[in-house]
Amino acid sequence: MREDLEQQEQLDAIKGFWSENKKWIVPLIALALIGATSFNGWNWWQNRQAVNASEALTAMEAALAEQSLDKARAAYKALAADYRSSTQAALGGLQMAKAFAVAGELAEARQALQQVIDHGATEFAWMARIRLAGVLLDENNAKGALDVLNGKAPKEFDALVNDRKGDVHAALGNKEEARSAWKSAADGLPAGSPSRELILRKLQTLDAFGAAKS
């Protein structure tokens, strides 16, 4: 009996609380439901975008495998336009830049790399900067290449950036700056690394050239 009375009192208290406060409880519940729906909708949209971007990248890569630069260009254009900040667009831009450079289309290679620099994550952007500096060197624009390499790169890119800076300074005739950059690059790589061996050969060539000039 006592338990029945206590349960009735609790029920009456709940009813009273609901009657007095439903005017703000109902909106809160509605907002919570809307928020949950919006969150689920946002997740669905993000997942769908990722799937679409991956499909566009796959189409681009298939065209490259077929050595159809025109088809690859069209696929990459759609990828960069619709999903320009995605990982897939960054990967596509780096691949297309390489394909354009091999084909001698250096202006298009620059554009693809600049797209990655402007919209890609930091790591992709710095890889694009290093490659863009190489394209600019091919265009005999060493000063522009050096400008592209300005800024603070992530630590894991230090050796790559210094290696490219060495290339640029060598092209500009700045032998001491080239030597310093290449030495820093070599010091940042593990012993026995093929990249380190290549940089050491650059240093040897630079020193040999300097000795021949003296």
C-alpha cells in the first residue's frame, strides 16, 4: 500500500513538472532530434563525397594507365572542381602534374601543383611545392623556384626541401648556398639511403667543379 502511494506521489510530481515545464522541454527535445538527424545527414553527405571523389580519382588513374592524357585531364578537371580540398584531389593533382611534365606540358603541370598547394593538406602542399620548384627549374625560372620553397615545411620534409634548394642555388650559381643546403639534406637522411647517396654525389660534383675552376 505504502509503495502504491509513493508511486502515485511520484507520478503526480512528474505530471506537475511536465505541466509546468513542457513549454521549454518540447522545444529542447525537438532540437535534440533535429541535431541528431542533421549529424547523421552530414555524415552521410561526407561519406558520399568521399565515394564520389574516389570514383573520380579511379577514372583519372585508369585514363593515365591507358596513356590517354586527354581523358585523364578531363577526369582530373572534374575531380579538382568538385572535390578540390579532398585527399583524392591532392593525389590526383600530384599524379597529373607528373604526367603533364613528362608530356612537356609544363604550364599544366604548374597549374595542377598550384591547385594542390592552394587546397591540399599541408603534407600534400609541401610535396607539390617541391615538385613545382623542379618544374620552374625546367623552365629556367630558378628565382621563382626559390620563392616557392620559402616558408616552414613540416620536419619530415626538411631533407627534400633542402635538396631542392640545393638544386636551385646551384642553378643560380650560389655554390656555397647549394653546398650548405645539400649538406643539410644529406645530414637529415639515414646512412645508406639512395637519396642521401645521390645528394652526396651532387656535393662531389660541386666540389669537383669548384676545384676545376680554381
